[in-house]
Amino acid sequence: MLTTDKIHRPLEVVLSIPVRTYDIDFVGIVSNIVYIRWLEDLRLKFLEEHWQLEQQIEQGYAPIMAGTEIEYKRPIKLTDQVIGRLWLSNLGRLKWTVQAEILANNKLAASATQKGAFMSLESSRPIPIPEGLKQKYCQSQQI
């Protein structure tokens, strides 16, 4: 499955991902655990562009992860050119879902889904999705 720009991906971010020598396992391919770090890098880029983490913390909440599913399609090697894409695929009352793709040399190498919520830093309990993020997501759906 190749990605196309025709697919609607609300609030999508794209990140060029360097493959480092320490990402490679003993058989010469990127270790599965590295994909988790890459997903974190993509979520941080998402927050940087769309819902700043510093402002969340100032307002007394932060995002938390509830689950990650990854499907590995093809191995990635040290010399491959890697691009990550992540977008907000669903926003409920309390939970959010992001989807991601990792492409190596323009071919799908992995796809992922992550679910999470926002948590009050005071009570350590989930809070409703912030209104501003809901509005931004709804606006992106109309494009």
C-alpha cells in the first residue's frame, strides 16, 4: 500500500527520520522498539504544530497514551530514506486516536494506531478533550 496525498488526514504532520547505527539490530534492520521512539517523535511534532505541550502543562493537563498497535510491512535498513506521517484520525469526548505511517524509500514499512486521552495533572484523571482542539479537528474535517 502506497500513501497518496488524496487521502484526507486531519492535522497531518510529516517528519524526515534519520536511521541511526544504534537503531539497527543484530541482523542489520531497524529494531521494532525504535518504531515506538519514532511514533513519539511524530506525536511531539504534532503537539508542536497543533496543540503545544507547554500550554497544556500550564493549563494543568497533558496527553497520555492508552495503547499502541503497529503492523510491520517491510524491514528498514540503515541506508533507507525514512519519512513518518501522523494524523489525528478520531476525537471522542475523552479519547483521541492518531494513525501513523512509516515509509522507507517511499514504500510503506509500518502502520500504527495509537490511542490516548488528556489527564489532569492535579487529579491524575482523564479530562474531556479540550474545546480548542475539538474545534481545530472539526475545521480540518471540512477541508
